[in-house]
Amino acid sequence: MKNLNTPPIPKKEINGEKKPIYKKKRFWIILIIVMALFFGSGESSDNRTTSKAADMENTKEGVKKEKQKTYTADEESLKELYQDEFSMNSINNLKVEWDDINSCWHITYDFTGSAWDESMFIRQEFKKYIDYCKKAYKIEGVDSIYFTVRTEMQDSKGNNTTEDVFDIRMLKKDFDTYNWKNMEYKDGVFDQIQSDCDFFWIHPGILKKIDTGKDFYYN
């Protein structure tokens, strides 16, 4: 006879089975917390990536603005243009002055470096003049640039003195008639360039060692 006072045995104790974990409230609470942490971390990572990309873009813009520096037709700005374009390691006494007599900007400097030979020296200084004028002639009010290059020369008695060795002045109106890119590595242009210059002079001690029909070109 069944004892009615005996409490019923729970089902789980009868069959020995446990409630599935996905049916437990604790499981869903833990899952929600984990998902919240995961997506929160992903969003934070995205924010860091976006911030880093923005910083890189700002840096690029800063470099771009630096490269697009604006120069003006005055001594300090034209001197700064030279210093920005060329190494100053072999240059001393750089001066930029307005020449009232010749109505031009006169740039003088002492070359204290070395060159393979006289032809290489003249070519590199001529190229420097061309590269400078490409920028300078874009400045409003700059229509004439005159370079005077000085370097140490030795006389027949072995005495060294710093002298003018290369002078060149080509007006903007004549300079702009050239496609200088197509003049690269083109020899035999000495006479043409000399005739188009308002002033062109090479020290005789250097000129006598140059084959102007072969060695003188812009590169």
C-alpha cells in the first residue's frame, strides 16, 4: 500500500539526468556578458584603427603642405629656395641681392667641394642654375636670375685664390622657350644656350679644358 506521507522523489533523482546547460539562466547571463565584451573590444579596436589612419593622413597633409611652400620675390625667400633645393655641404658665402644695374636677382656663392673634372664642374653648376630657375621663375615678380659661382683657382706660381669662375644669366622669357626635360643628356648645345643667355662666362682656366662641342650638356 502506497505511503501517502512520503514526499514525491524529484524527477532528476529518479532518472539521474541533469538540466541541459542552455536551459540554465546562468548560461545566458554569462553568454550575454561575453558577447558584450567581445563586440565592445571590436568597436574599440576599430576606433583605434580609424584614429591611427586619421593621424597618418594628417601627417601626409603636413608633408604635402611643406613641399608646397610658397616663395616670394625677396632676398630672404629666394635664399631659402636655394637652401631648400640644394645641399649646402660644399657651399659658402651664399648671397642673394637685387642688382639694380642689371635688373635681376644676383645669387653668388663659393663652391668648396670637388668635381671629377672641369667639365663635370660646369655641368653640375649649370644644372643647378636650371633647377633653381624652374622654381624661381614661377614666383611672381622674378624675371631674371643671375648666378655667379666662385671657387679656388691656382696660378702658374702655385698661389691659390678664390675667383669668379662661372657666370650665367638667362631671362625668364628665354628660359621658358626651352623644354628642359628634353635637353637632358643632349650634347652639342653650348653655342645655343650661350646665345640665348643674357650673360654667359666661364673662367679661361676652366674653359680651355672643356670640349664645348661634346662635354657641355644639361643632365
